[in-house]
Amino acid sequence: MRHPLDIFTHCPKCGHDGFSVNDEKSRRCPQCGFVYYLNPSGATVAFIFNSRGELLVERRKNTPAQGTLDLPGGFADIGETAEEGVVREVLEETGLHVTSARYLFSLPNQYLYSGMHIPTLDLFFCCKVANDNHLRAGDDAADCFWLPLTMIDPQLFGLHSISQGVKRFIEMQPIPMP
């Protein structure tokens, strides 16, 4: 896999075409001295259970991993906390209103977008929602539905960090609730 910084050939500050390797995580412009560090983008993931103890899962509408299982979540916006991001993403993808979000753990990931692997740091939350009866798929979700934990297979989740996060979550005993 090609390093994400390899596609940056021109300095984003002055436009010089000598934007070159500074170290493993950065590029430097010899013209203006600008140094760009590629740090992971923050992304959120929600574990949500209904009143019957079933986990909310989605079917991905878009690439990467189109058609595979996923959990609600997505990239945090600029100026937004991770908690605000998970609340917004859950609402956009499921129509559900998060009333509490408790941080659980994080996992690194590589997210393929526009032909480039974007490094992410996925932040996993256990969330409660106001009403689990008004579920509707939206935004990046082709479908969303409730599954009993006994029917959850982490290998059916198409994104590596989500699959690993589901496996880790299931192994946690007892299941942490917000």
C-alpha cells in the first residue's frame, strides 16, 4: 500500500513542486519551510442497544465495504467534540436521538476514500437513545436494524476496525452500558 503522503507533490501553502519527505509522518517544502504532518482523522462509532438487548447495526450504502454490516458513526467535524460527532452521526444515519454517550476504547484504521487510504482513529462509544422505535436508515446507511448479540458475527462487518471493535465489545463481560 502506498503511503498517503506520496500523493502530495506540491506544497499546499506556496505551491512549490519540491514538497518532499521530511520523515515518515511529514512532508516539507524547501521553498517556504512549511511542514505538513499527516495525523489520523477522528471518527466515532456507536454501540446502541434497544429495550430487548439487541444491537443496532447498519448495512453500508457506499464504498468502502458497500453492503457489509457496520455500526452507526463517522468522521468528527471540525470544531466538534467526539461526543457531539457520535450524536450527530447516529441521528443522520438512524434518526435516533442519543441521550448519553460513554467512551469505551479506540482502534486505528485505514479508511479508503477517493482512492486514498486515510488514517483514522476510531473512537467507540456506548450510547443510549431517547426512543428506539423510530429507526430509519439515512445518510451512509442503506438499512439499519436490531440484532441479538448471539447473532452478531464480527467477520460480517466490512471495515477492519469495526470488525475488531465488535469482537472486543462482545468479549467485554459484562456488556458496558452508559
